[in-house]
Amino acid sequence: MRKDDPEARSIASRWRDFWFAPDTPDNLAFCRILFFGSLLLFYGLLPRFGDFSAWGGVSNALWQPIFLFRALRIPVFHSEIIAILQGIWMTALAMSCVGLLTRLSTATSLILGFYLLGLPHSFGKIHHYDGLLVLAFLVMALSRCADRWSLDEIFVRQRRQSTRRLASCEYTWPVRAMWLIMSLVFCAAGIAKLRHSGLAWISSDSLQIWLIEHQYHVANSDPLVSWGPYFATVPWLPKVLAATSIGLELGYPLAMFSRRARWIFVPGVALMQLSIRFLLGPSFEQFMICNLFWVRWNWVADRIKALLRKISGRGGSPLGGGHGEVDSDFALEVSAD
Amino acid sequence: MSFRRQKLPRMIVAVTGCCASIWVLFATYFGPQIVASAYYGKSARLLNSLISGQSTHPLSHYLEAWRLISFEVLWGLLLLGFAAVIATRPTVQSAVWGERAMTQEQARYLTGTRLLVIYIVLCVIVGGSLFCIATETERWPFSSYPMYSKIQQTYSLTQFRLYGVMRDEGAKEFPLVEYRYTQPFDNARIDASFARLYAHPAQEQLLKEALRDFHSRYEALREQGRHSGPPLRGLRLYKVVWTLDPLARNVNDPDRRELLAEGHQDNAQGRP
């Protein structure tokens, strides 16, 4: 293919636009606040998920380290030490949320998150609800997510007497990377079903059986409602649910490229995971939190701003300037220093 | 800026050197004494609890373990110091986090090592995922996400399940299916863990140890008031089989149960 081939140029520019189209720092900053804030609340308020120290007291007979723990010879520490690490991790999540020493705090969230979240999976069974969080921590640790709406930004602004709010490609790729991670996860789940069972996954009675079986306390959490067996009594319903699930999982990567597909697959899969939680039991709250990366928070902020302006009947807004389209008031503001 | 470029790395080297020296002195002169006193139960409670195999291992075993640990900690300290010095380099910082002060050109186009770092991260994410999908392996945090992928053909269920044997009430049994009794283990993890131990060549010893562990944790949680279950004499591991009822009415009434192992915490031995 020649370098000046228009088609090749088009693919290259589409690639660049997808990953590195300049964006304001606001969207990524909102994602940072909501992502780390939600995780802090989730792990802080639910000791079932957030208390890792109990694993320090479990017998070695039950220790079956996951691949990376084995390869890096990572041990299970004593309960007291794990409790300290857990405290540091929660502090790092809080600091990442408010954007204080963000490089250090996001890196700490990644390193300790890898250890603490990986620990339970080294005891008998690997669950699949939090693997993507570690990858999300990696992306956030390497991103410039604290360039806006952070304490770091305030301190830098005070020190340098200037604001730096350039629209940049630095604020696009982390969000796209999160889309990619989620797409890989769901597509992998769909491929696994087709590979192991083919279309029999839909046509067989499997989902019908699982809807009943999960009333027997087999999953990591019990179903929130006992309606599963009643759903199973309608012969066609589990098959429709199975077909919908596999369609949503396999089609999920389309959400990366199509705005219309995004409106179908992202809420569709979130609804599917909610249904799983209610009818079968396994919990996917961490996935729910990661869905926030699909929301265009600039757009939400603009709508809120417009609403507040309308309510107050004035031109200004308590939110102040700073978000909006790339070409708006601050898009290419250059630092004075 | 000059502090960051010149003094900070030197300061990190000095701090690392001091920490490493202090650690070497501690590990050589004080560590073995602390290990010995913990071995004989004469140290702080936390340190004493770290050594529990006095009946099977001599003191020299723990001193050797201490020597290995102290070397690993020393290496860790030096590595951390080295990483910190590297992280203060402006070129490394701009590669890992981007330029501190972006020009318009840098904001619009990423180039050089920064772009390379981003592509490496994306390659790790895609490569790790595709590897697991292709090989159907679990390499947490990567996975092929195989849950619920194999079709279920029969309306029957087999589970490894723990039953508590009450200390009173005529040694009645009840299934430990509530998380508060078995935490931090959930039911899926209990089934998978005991299935693995049951298939192990040293199953008898491992199952006994695992049951002892579950029992002592159950009692500890009960004494802390974290559940209101009855005191237990011990635990039993059963392989339980059900024929699934369309409305799950036989959850507490399985078709058959096969006793696989029985165990109890050490200090519960001989209790009625």
C-alpha cells in the first residue's frame, strides 16, 4: 500500500481520531472522580468485598496462588499486614478521587489493588468480577487524569499563577482504553460460549437449569430474588434470554465505534448483569462502576449547567466555565509560563 | 526544577543507602534474636503468632528463613530506591505521564516515548486478553471468561458442602451455606477448593487441615459476635447430590450425601 494512498490515510487518520482526538481534560477528570470515588464507597462500605485481611489467617492447605502470584513469588501476608495494606489502598483510592499526589496515589492503587484484589482468587477459585479493575488502575495510573478538578491542579495553579486547560489527545486514549478493556471482556465471554457449546447454548435447557440450580446456594452470592424457577417454567423465556445475552456479548465491541450501538449494547449488558445478580446470584458491581467510562460527562455537565441557568434565569452557572465542546471558550488556552 | 533534577535523586540515593544500612545491621544483629524469642513464645503476641510449627521445625529452620527474607527485603529496598531515582528523571516522567507543560503541538500529537508507552500498555491489554482467549487459560487479571459457557444437560447437581456438627442438641448437623459462617469463603469457592483438595494425593491430611481451619474461623467469628450460629463440635465435608426440583423445594433435602472427611479445631478435641 502506498503512503499517499487515500484509503490508507483514511484508516490511519481514523485510528488517530479514535485514540488521540483532542479532548478537554474535564471528561477524564470526572471519570477519575467517579471511578475512584465509587470504588472507595464500594470497598469501604461492603466489608464482604473490602475486607481482605481475613485471607491472611486462612490455612496454607487452601492456598492455590494465581499465575502472577506464583511467578512473582508473592506471598499471603499476615492478617495485620494485609489490614495495613488495605488501609493504604483505601487512602490511595481517596487521594486518587480528589486528585491529591495523583501520580503516586494512582500508582499505589494499581500496585496494592493488584495484590489485594488478586488475593481471594488465590484460594480455590478465580472469580471474574474484578480483573478489569486492575487494568483500569493501570490505565488511570498512566493517564493525566488529574489535570482538571483535582487538588493537584489547584496547587499547580497557585504555584504557577496560570491555568493550563489545553484540549489534548492525552485525555482521550484512557477512556478509549477502558472501552477496549470492557469490549474484550464481554466479547471473550461470548466467544467462550460459542466455542464450548455452539448454538446449543441457546437451544438447550442450560439457562433453564441454571435458573433453578442457583437456588441451591452454588454461586458466590445467592440470587436477590427467588423468581428464577418461575422464569424457568416458561419454556421459551430462558432461550430468548440466552440468545439476547450471547448477542449482547458478541456485539459489545461495536459500541466502541458506533454511537447508536453504544445506546444498545452498554445499557443492554448492564441490564443483563443486573438480571444475573437478581436471578442467578453472581455479583458484578465492579463492572457497573466501569460503565461510567461510557458516559460523556462533559455533555452531562453542560446539560446540568444549562438547566441551572434556566432555573436561575441568569447567564452564569455555579459550575463555572471549563467544560463543553473542544472548540469552546478554553479549548486552546495556552499557559502563560 | 533544579531541585527535582539534581538534589532529589541524590536525596533518594542517600535515603535508600541509609535504610539499607540500617536494615543490614538490624537483620544481622537483632533479627535472629527476635526470631529466637518468638520461637520460644517470649516475644510480642503478633511476632509469636508468626511461628506456629515448633513441633515440626527446629529453630535453625526459622533462622534460615529469616536470612532469606532479610536478603529479599534488602533487594526490595535497593530496587525501590533505584525505581524512585529512575522515576525522577524528566525523560522517564514525560514518557510515563506525558509532558508536564504541554505546548499546543504536544497537546495535539503524541510522539516519541510517550506514544510508545501508551502503545505498550494497549498491547499488554490486548495481548493478555487474546492469549487467554486463544489458550483458554486464566491469567488473572486476564481471562477467557468461561463462566456458564458449557451447557448443562441434566437436572442434577453435585456439590462439595460443609456441614457443622453442633456441640449441643445431640450433635445435629446443618449446612454451612451462609457467607457469615464461612467468610471469607463463598459457596462457589468452598466447592472448588474442596474439589481440588479431594483430588489431591495427600487428600486426607489436606482435608483435615482445611476443615480445622474452617472450624476455628467459624468459632472465632462466633466469639466476636459476627454471627449467631451455634457452637460447633466439628465440621463434616459431604459430597451432596440433588435432583433439581422445578421450584427448588428440596434445597434442604438432597437425594444423597457421601461423607468425605471430618475435622475440628485442635482445642475442640475431646469435647462432648
